[in-house]
Amino acid sequence: MHKRGLSPVIATVLLISIALLLAAIIFLWARGFLIERNIKFDQPIEDACGDISFDAEAFAEAGETRLAIVNRGNVPIYGVELQESSEGDISNLGVARCGEIGSERTIRNGETCSMIISATTGQELYIVPMILGEQGIAKAPYTCLREQGQRITVQ
């Protein structure tokens, strides 16, 4: 009695099918690690953060603390992230923006914005700018590095 194995054609088809299936699985797995770049002025958004120039001042007034920002540069500021540094730990106090939540109001060159924040007199804050970039067809906010922000004390 003669035993026969798989024909070479069937073995080749199976081998190619397995290779394609593995390639598809690896592609779908790796796609989760790849994110689309956030772009501002046709360059990576991180580069635009270096061009930001602003002045910030926080002061207590009528029982609430206000943060005033003046944009001195050419990059519109979408908002700011408030950070506090105490005993070497950095804590995020939240995000402050001009205008309504969900709106895309930015602080353009020469404009001033005043917003209410949760802070107390004498508290030291880092004011880190946020800018709005493009990610594909959608707009996405990006928080710059703390080194590109300002350190202020609430007066």
C-alpha cells in the first residue's frame, strides 16, 4: 500500500495562506502602537511649541483667582495646563481655556485672555501652553513641555 502526502500545489497554497494571515495579524497589532502625527504649520507640533511667547499673571480678585495671559508670539494659544510643583512632585491642576468648553477659541498674537482658576494666594504654578494642531482631518490639542511654559506665583 502506498501512502501519499500533500501535493506540492496544496502545500504551497497553505504556506502562502499562513504567511498572509500572520502578516495581517502583525499589521493589526502594530497599528495600535503607531499614532498619526499632530501637525501645526506643516511641521511637527513639537516644533511650533518653541515659537510660543506669552506673559502670564495670576491674582486674587473678589474672592476668586484669575489668570491673565497675553500672547506675544505668532502661534495661537488654545489654552493652558496648570501644574504645581511641591517637594519635587508635579501635580496637574487642570486645564484653563478662554471661551466655552468645546469651542476652538484661541488667543492670537497680541490678544489677552482672563480666566478663573483654582489656586490660592502665594501658590507657585507652572503655566504650560496648549496649541491646536491637525491630526488627519481632525483638530487635536497638544500640551507643550513644561520648559516651554512659565513659572508664576499667585499674587
